[in-house]
Amino acid sequence: MQRQLLEKRETEITAVKTTAQQEMKSFASVLEKGCATALAPKKIQSAFVAASDDRGCNIIIHGLDELNDKSDELETRVKSIFAELDEAPLVRSLERLGKQSQTARPVKVVLRNRDAQKSILSKKSQLRGTEKNDKVYISPDRTPEERNVRKQLVDRLKQMAKRYPDKHYIIRGNEVVEGT
């Protein structure tokens, strides 16, 4: 019975994705004909990926040590991090990503809404000065393409910081700029 429900849900999800892809293709063709310069195909593609993949409610927590994590213990630890940020979002699910190894695996946290994700991401820098969670880093859930772009930006930032150690650089948007 449960397997049938899961199969039906998967079928419905596939149908919605197919419909969304077809609609985006027709929408993109209208835009290309009518206002080709207004929206670039990359912007349309990234909007579609964001809508279909729905990573907008997810955050990734790096640096959270693995201590024989049972789901209850992991959830308690994640909630304590959120409490330090004065946040109490509703968590749909959380899980460790990747295979177990010597280093701590990141934790994917699926929140109920995008507002909670944005609020947590805006307060993430508050964790830096804390003794307990100094090594913890929170980031948005990114697609593989976004992770590659971000990696290149971080590498460029490191090069700039090494080349000009008296200046401070940050990543703003998709550029490395001199910070204040």
C-alpha cells in the first residue's frame, strides 16, 4: 500500500515536472521572439531549476561533528544552532550527505518555507564568534553548477587576498569585490 502511494506520488511529480518543462520552453520561445534582451536564456534556465528543484527551502550545515548521530540527537544539535541565531524554524527533514568518512559530513536541513531559510542565512555570521559553533558554517543548498561557480569565485578571492594582503575582498553577487 505504501509503495503504491509512493509510486503514485512519483508519477504525479514526474507529470508536473514534464508540464513545467513544456511550459517553460513555450514561455522561453515567446520571450526570445518578443524581448530577447530582457531575459537571457541563462536567467530563464536558473529560474526553472530553482522552481523545479526547490532548493529554496534548504540549507546546508558544514562542520557539525558526527557523534554517532541518531536522528533525534542530530535534530537537537541543529535546533541548538538555530537557537543561537534566535530562530525556531519548522524543520521538515534533515540528513547527513555523502558517505561516512574521517571528516564530518554536511547536514542538509529542509525547512518549511523560504523565509526561514533567508532569515537563517542572514544571521549565519553570528556563529563565528561562538565557542561552541565556531567551526560551523551554514550555506544555501546549491546546484552542482552553482557550486562550481562558487568554487571558482572562492579560488579567485583567495588569489586576490594573497596578492593584496592589505585589502579585504568579498564575494558579492557573482563577483569578487573589495570589501569595506
